[in-house]
Amino acid sequence: MFARGSAPVVGLAVLVSAAVLSVGMLYWRPLIAFGVILLALAAFVAWFFRDPERKVGKGVVAAADGVVHAVADEGDRVRIATFMNVHDVHVNRAPVAGKVLRSKALKGPYLPAYDKRAAKNNRRAYVIRSDIGDVEVVQICGIFARRIVPFVDSGAKVAKGERIGMIRFGSRVDVLLPKHTTGGDMVTVLVRPDERVHAASTTLATITKKKRSSLPEVRK
């Protein structure tokens, strides 16, 4: 399965490579080598835009495939940053079920995604009102990845694990969770930096039935 809206791109890449190969075999053989290169590029494009089905995990799930770059305390929230490499699936998913209160593009620089200041890069932020409170998902551009494709708009209702958008060719996705639910239970983060996660299937955090505390529940 290919990501939403990618069929024309994949189809064009395959068509151009096939046409060049055909011309090379029929009329001018030096074109064959170029056609093979184009065919390899078309295969890469098709592979890049793959969008596999996922079994949705428990608790708060990952929004992106990749490696956890950081788990950071930000006052009353915890930020979980996931770095996506070029070989990762680039379709991003909702970590919780709820209503999209806001889906907004925000302007900024194009710093490397692993830079501490990259949270202010050119990005798109989704705020999802869920049973545990407001959860924010931020798709962040990097040096090369500058194309964010949103799949949902403000006002949309999303299921946990539902596709919400994609970033083309790398970069990172941050999930910002409240430390406590609206009912006062604690949100316990389960992932650590350098851990690989998969969108929709990996559990980022669970809800722990405890009374409100001033301390974040982030596993060390």
C-alpha cells in the first residue's frame, strides 16, 4: 500500500524509467544503462512511499517510525522526539483517539532535525483533544525534508493509530503529552532515547492510576 496522494509520483517515476528503457532497447542501446538507473530510482520512490498496515498498540502509541531522539521534561508536559531516517516509513499516525482541535502550519528555519533548536523549525502542529487531555503532535522539517503533507484538518475526529500526515524524505516528529490526565492520573512514559519505535504499534506511554504529583513520571 502506498501513502495517500503518492500514486501519481510513483506512477510517473515508473512510466519515465520504462519509456527510457524501451527507447534504449529499440533504438539506441546506450540509453539502457540510464534507463536501469531511472528504474532503480523509481523502485526507491515506490519503497519510500510505502504505507503498511499496523496493529494498533496499547496506551499512547508512537506517531512516527524511527529512533527516539529525546524524552524531555517541559513543565506540565513531556516531549518525546522521534527522528525519522530516509529508510523509515514516513506516514505519521495519531497517538490517541480524539478530536483535532488545531492543525496548523508554523514557519521557522530549516535546522538539522537533531539540533536542540529544531523544535522551532518549519513545522505543522496538531492538537488532539483526547480522554487523557490535549496531546500535541508536531511534524518538523529538517535540512532536506521540507514537504509536510497533512491528511486531517481542524475539527476532524481521529482514531488511535489513524494516519494524519507524512513528511517527505526524513526529519522528525514530536509528541507532547500531559504529565497528568484530566482526571488526575499520571502519564508514564515507557520509551527511552535511542529506542526504535513504530507508528501506531509501539506504546509510548501508559496511564498509571495515581494521585496528582508535581513530579513527572518519566522512566530513567
